Amino acid sequence: MKKYCPNCGHTLTSTSEFCPNCGKKITKEPIIHQSRQTYNQQNIVKKSHKGIIALIAIILIVVGGGVAFYFSSNQNAVQDVTAKVTSHSKTTSTKSGKLSVSELSDKQRNAAVIVYASMKYNDKNWQRLLKNGKSNRIEATVNSPHVVLNAENNRNDYTDYTIQPNRKYLIFSFKSTLGESSLDKMIDYINDHNYESLVNQLSKHIVIRSVDDD
């Protein structure tokens, strides 16, 4: 690259300290060195920026992966807990044997009336029927809407009930009215007092017959 005298414009050699034409002292400026230094500084800044960007990217990847793993693990944990709770509920429901009105057989329904009348009203006639019915056959004689319940070894027609038009059960003892209740309330009472097994036990001994069978 050619150099020229800043005073007269005469061509100079690279080693000239004075202009041979006008005698002007030539000041050497570290132009190339300065450019290289600036270039190096720029490269350092660029590399520094790239390093920071790469570090940020790595942090984001790690954090993102951790968050994804956390939610994935939590979701699996929630699913496991839900499955266990559902399974436990089904098992508990099966073991508890709670009665459901919609699933009652005719025999269970009559057994429920016996248990309810005996326990709720503390009536001696219904209690006698309950006691005898644990080991003897119980006949439920239906003359709709009236039903008479008698134990095989104690036939006295003292324990009976009538289903009213409003679907409530009017319960009698020796022709006296003990009370009126819906089947839903009777079953709730039985479940609340854990008499379900007693109902199931009695229902096995109940025989349902119609007055027309006589």
C-alpha cells in the first residue's frame, strides 16, 4: 500500500521518516495495529455474545425438560392416585354391602320392613317375627296392597303392612298403626344402623305367596 506525504503529496517509501521533496517529518500511525485490535475486540464481543446465547439456550432446555418431567410425573401420580381411590371405593362399596332401593328383591323388601318395624318402633310382635325368622321360614302373604308376614312357627297375623297410593308403607302391629314410611327412608335407616346383613339373612327365609294360591 503506497504512502504519500501529508504536506506535499509526494510518494513515500514505507521506511521514510522525512519527505524527500518537502522535508516534512512523517508521523507513523499504528493504523493496521489499531484495526487488528478493534477487530480482535469485536471478535471477543461476538464470541462472548454467542457464549451467553448458548448458555441461555442450554438453561432453557434444561428448565423446559425439568418442567415437562415434573408435570408428566405429577400427571402419572394423579392418575395412579385416582385409580387407587376408584379401586378402593369399589372395594369398600362391595365390602360394606349397603342396600340400594333400586336393587332390592321382593324378599329383601319384605325383610327390610321386618327389620325396620322391629328396630324403629321397638315393637314386640315384629321383634318376635324377626327372632323366629332368623331360623324359620317366613311367609309373606300378598293381597295387594296388603301384606301379612308370619313366621312358620308363629302364625298370628299380628305383623302386616299396606302400601299406600303415595308408595308409603303403613305398618301395623296387632291391628294398631305403628307408623308410615317410604321405602327409601326405611333403607336409609337400615344402612345407617348397619342392619344390612340382617336383612339379607332374613330374605333367605322368606317365601312370597298370594292369597289366590290358597
